[in-house]
Amino acid sequence: MKKIGILNSEIAAVIAKLGHTDTIVIGDCGLPIPDGVPRIDLALKLGLPSFIETLEAVLQEMQVEAATLAKEIQAHNPEAEQQVKSILPDTVVSYVSHEEFKQLTERAKAVIRTGEATPYANIILTSGVIF
């Protein structure tokens, strides 16, 4: 049994396989997941697990060089946006329309579905390198 870090075997495997500039998505329970993109469903009930606690767990194991949010988060969920910025203070965060965000998920190595039930609580994480 794994002793530390992410215990979810699917998430641990996806992170271990990431190369530079590969992406994964952490999404709320309503984010549509494109056919063909692996879905890692963590949703237990509304709110559990949360977007932020899932993001924090992933960031303990994943080297991230950039992040993408839907620009709608600024008006409709500024609390989540501020939490993301405080968790990723040295990471470039870019914004795209929610429609473009959904298109970008088509290239992700996986989408992690949380139980989050607040608007636009979704992020695309771009893998960096550790050297």
C-alpha cells in the first residue's frame, strides 16, 4: 500500500505518466468530459471532495508550469479564483472563455471530476519539468 501522497491509483498513474506540457483537468461535478478522455470520478456528493482540496492533493505530486481557468470564474466565483492564485503563487495563470476551456479539455490526459458544486471551479494544469 502506498504510504504517502495521492492514494487514488488512477490519479497517481496519470501524474506518473505526464511529460512536459501534458495537461490534466480538475473539474466541478458539472463539467462535461469529452468522449475519449479518461474520467477519474471522485464525486461522492455535492461538495465532496471539493475542487480546492483536490487541487491541493494533486499539486503535492505534480510539477505545474502553467494553469488555465475560464475567465468567467472572475465574475461568478472570485473566491475560488483567489484560492487558486494563493495555492499557485508562482505559476502563470491564463484565462480563456468557458467554451474554449471545454475545447481544451479534449487534449487532456485525464479529467478528475470532483463533487464541487460552485460555478467555473475548473482548472487545466500544464505539466512542467523538475530540472
